[in-house]
Amino acid sequence: MSSPEPLVEVRDLVKHFPLTRGIVLKRKLGAVKAVDGVSFEVLRGETLGIVGETGCGKSTTARLMMRLLEPTAGTVHFDGQDITHTKGSRLKATRREMQMIFQDPYSSLNPRKTVGSIVAEPFAIHGLHRDRAERRQKVRELMDTVGLNPEHYNRYPHEFSGGQRQRIGVARALALGPKLLIADEPVSALDVSIQAQVLNLLRELQRGMGLTLVLISHDLSVVRHMCDRVAVMHAGKIVELADNEALYSSPGHPYTKELLAAVPGARRDRRTIHG
């Protein structure tokens, strides 16, 4: 159940990427306005979907929330604290509580490391579970939680299917017990037959662990079945933010109507995702 109290507050967030010419004496020609004045809140315990076509700024927004990018302007508050420009140990502490699942489950995993060492890496970075046996047990528990065989601890990413590799990414993201999980197109690189399994896993984890989830997607069907509220992005701006059912039954913005019209049966069909 979500709480009316926000875990994340984004206010007037802006990210411009400069366009330059020249190698040595770079001359600024302009800027790409990837995110252009975005404001929204993520309530504790809810699943918020951010949807839009490729290039609309949704993934950049996610990276700004995670402090993987420095904003041009605006603020990000997490759990009541302004983290917009935090650095060093304070930022490291914040990142224990907010984790990200990336789009491509293969490129986000180090092919030279075993699954066990990949999932254990957050423990090493933050100095947790220093005892080798304890750390190994924690990793096995995480693997079991996301539906992986703990006996595959010493296998490498290439030995797993795409869906299994994404589960490895989920296990790594859960290692530190975060409050916020941001999933950036978590199933777009997977076969259709596997997508529902990963989505079911995320929903079960969100409910069972009390996580707050932000789901980035271009797939309106995925967002509809996963999210409590939906933010629609277009050209770097949020053009509509509404409760799930209200948005799909009575879209208010012309761009939202265009998105729904482009998906056959988006407002009628309810593809089954068990949960």
C-alpha cells in the first residue's frame, strides 16, 4: 500500500546536453533539452510509471533521480533530504537506499565475474558482510529470492538466459535493502514469453518488501498492469500525470490520446500478468 507521504520529490528538473563543434577549441552551438522542467512526486510504497516514446527524456529523468547525472537546474529530494548536489560519503550512503535495474541485462553485468561476485559487489563497496561465509550465504539468499538456483553461484553471465540475467540484476539491486527501485525498461530487451515472468517478480518483490518502484517504459500495456499512477513524458516534459485507470479510461492530453491510439486495444484489452 502506498502512503500519501512522498519518498521522492522532483521539482523543476532540467538537463541540457551541450552541442559543440571543434576538438580543441570547442564552440557551443546550442543544447539538447533532454529534460525540461519536470516536477512530480513518488509516494512511499507505490509504483509510478513514466511512459513515453524513445528520446522523450524518461531515462534521463531516472538517471537524474539516481544522481548518475548532474542536473542543469532543479532539485531532487529523497526521503526528506535534498540530494541534488550531494557528493562523497553522503551520496554513497544515499545510494544504499536507491538502486537501479538497467535495460540490457547483459551489458549491465561484468562478463568476467561470476554471478556470486556480481551480486556481492554492493556488499564489498559498502563494507557489509565482511565474513566470506556470511557474504556467500547472503548472496545465495538473494539468488533464491529472485528465482535463481543458488547452486549457480559460480557461473558466469553468458551461461544464463536473458530473463535469468535480468534476475541477476534485480538481485544485485536488492542487496543493500533499498527503499527505492528504479527499473529502466527492464523487459524491453527480453523475449515476450519471458517479460511477464520478470514483471511478476518485480511486483511480488514490491509488495513483499514494501519497495517504492519507478517503472520506466514505452510499453503502455506493461505500465497499465504494473503501476498505481502514470506520468506521460513528451519532449522532455511531463504532459500528464494521473491515476492508472483514469489515464487509460479518460486521457486528458492530446499526446496521451495519440499514444493510446497507436497501441491496438490498449484501452480495451487487459493482458494477464498474474500477481
